[in-house]
Amino acid sequence: MYKTFTDIKAALNKGRTVQDILRNYLENIKERKDLNAFLEVFETSAKEQALVVDEKIKNGTAGRLAGMVIAIKDNLCYKGHKVSAASKILEGFESIYTATSVQRLLDEDAVIIGRLNCDEFAMGASNENSAFGPVRNALNEDYVPGGSSGGTATAVAAELCTVALGSDTGGSIRQPASFTGTIGFKPSYGRISRYGLIAYASSFDQIGPIAHDVEDIALVTEIMAGGDEYDGTASTREVPSLKPQALKKKLKIAYIKETLDTDGIDPEIKERIEQLVNCLRADGHELIPVSFAYLEQMVPTYYVLTTAEASSNLSRFDGVHFGYRSSEAKGVEETYVKSRTEGFGEEVKRRIMAGTFVLSQGYYDAYYTKAQKVRRLIQDRTNEILAQNDLILLPTTPTTAFELNSVKDPIQMYLQDIYTVQANLAGNPAISLPIGKHSNGMPFGLQLIGNHFGEKELLDTSAYLMDFC
């Protein structure tokens, strides 16, 4: 088994080939196909890549990711390969270009092994909304892996790849990482180009990795990061080396009182985080309780704004330009209505309708405009806390993973995002680190939020905490 890139490099140094390493992962995928993590394995192209990388290693021209096997969420484009966003409406569609993030990994000789199942159009917190069936948690197949990047988290947890890419709109990398005992990282908004990512909510979406090792997270993020002529929202500021280093100072960390002082948090998660806070204090760090008055407003604000953006973004899937078209439709209007009705799943339709409502005449100011104002308050308060502290600490999720089909109420499902949406509303980088195992046998995570483009400090602290925990 190759759990980290360090394991792979050690194997290569002992004479193993990239083809050997790929073969190992392919066998694992076949053995654990019941997890439904992969929608498609790119076996032919992956083997071709592995052969090329082996030649480069022999010639001494291999890139920084030579030997790393990466899987990508099914909303990232890879030229010549299918992409569907786990939706019937895009079933059979083949990408005509490669996402910038994926291309930068390929340029450093990563091997792309396949596309991963997810909630349809990245809308969900359990990975039960895919048109191609739910993903199961690698640690207990009766439980969900979280969402929307459930396939991403499960693939890493089950060691079906070294690193997997997900997208995070309101916690879709960090929440599944918490549920599967992996590390999930959402960089600052704009740090990684979104070109080639099928959009859900364009002012929230960010691509990021899930892995077992902070060093792997840092390396992959560093390579993907940076400006891109194809994405005007991608930051052009210089990308520093993100390789984790020892902390150079004692930290000042704020923890949000309201996230722990609530009936909604599992007592064992609360106890573990309080224990960690006390341990950090004992090690000389300053842990400061802070209040965040907008905790209850964050989820409603997030869903008003993201559904509005989804309503706009998903209008392109109309049964006319590409993708699914109803065979029963007659005429233009019926083509639109029937294609979208048959092609989209229930959760996606729910969010499109909600977003259309909040953008409609007569309701725009009451919902969308007000939500934008609240978003600014959340951003300002987050920045105010981080102006006086190095990081913000809080739980990743209020509970551990829940059983498949156990959460029926959409509102209860939306509340799974209560601790993760802050970083997306404010645009800050955030990471989930596995810090404990519940008495029910399932893992849970600790979340850290950093300053805008403060990935370096966040990853240095994460590496320290992984050893410290």
C-alpha cells in the first residue's frame, strides 16, 4: 500500500516503477468497487502516462510529482475524458480541454487515474445525490463519506490513489475529510484557477486536495496555485514554497465559543477539541475564546447566495447546446422543460428553483441583496479576528458521519455545513485535520482558518498539529 508520496518515492528508490505503483492502485480500486468512489477509471491513459513517466525517471527529466497517482472529482475537465458532474444531464459528455489545475499536475508528471463520484453538480453534504448512486464511507460502508467530494475523500481513505482533487463551495472538501479521517484543504478563493471546474457558485467555489499527509497537500497546492490567463478571478500574487516547516513562534489562536457552546455539537467532539485547546495552551500558545455573532446567519446566507449563483450557472444545461435532451420533447419550450426536468436530480432542481426565487423581481432586495450585506459582515468579522490572531480554530463538523439514508430533511442536511461555510463566505483558506475517533468508531476533524493567502502559515501549523495531536 502507498499511503503517501513519501512511500512512493521510497519505493521508486528501491527499484519499483510508476507502472508497478499504478498497478497496485488499480487492483485496490477493483477490490473496493462497492464503495462506488470512481465513476470511471482511466486505465488506458493512466498506463500510458505511467510508461512515459518511467522513461523520464530513467532520463533524469521527471517532474516533481513523478509517481504520484491522482484522482479527480467528476466536475474537473480532462481533455479526451468524460466529465458529468455526477449528473444525468451531462452523461456521455467528453471534455474538449483540460482544467488548469489538472494540467499543472500533469506537467509535473502526476498520473491521473480516474474521475470520482460526487453529489450532483457538487450540491450535497453526503454524496447521496449522485445520479450514479451514493458513495460509501471507506471506514464503514453503512455510513456516508460526506459531500459533495465524497468520492474524493473515500478514494484517499481507501488508498485508491495518493491524492485526490475535490471542490469546496461551502465545506465540500473539509466535511468529507472529517468524516473519513483524511486531511482536506480549501485554499484561499482565487489561489487556484477555476478554469475547467464546472461551476456551482462562482464566488464560492475553490479547488483543493484531500490526502493523508500535509506535505502532499502542500506540494499539490503549490503546483496548482498561481495566476491563469483563462480565469480572471485567479490571483496573480506570487506563490511561496508551501513545504511545511517547523513553527518559528508561539501562536495566537482564536477559537469561536459559539461552535462549542451549543447543543448541536457531539459531546465527544467538543471534549476532544477542548482537550486540544488546553494542550496547546500548555505548550505555550495563546488560545483566545472569541465570539462570532453571525453563526446562525451563516447557513441561510450561504444558501441564498449559492442557490442564486447556481440558478445562473446551470441555465446553460438546457437540452439544446450539449448533454442530455429529452426524447419526448416537441418544440423549443418543451425541450427546455422536459430536458431539465428529466436531466437534473431533485436536490439540484430544489436549489435552482430557490435561486431563481431569490433573484426574482419583488424578492431580490429582501433575500439576495440582504444576504450580500450579511456576507460582508461575516467577512469583516472574520478579518477582524484574524487581524488580532494567527488562526481561527473550530470543529469541522458537529457530528461524525451519519448512516446512509438517515437524514431525510433537506434543512437538516444543509446544517451539516454550519462550521465550514464561514471560510467560503469570507474567502479564507481552511483545512480539516483528523484529530480523533468517536466511540462509534468514526473519525472527526479539527478545522483551522487562516488569513487570505496565508496558506503557508496554515500548512506549517497543520503539520505541527498532526504531530502534536
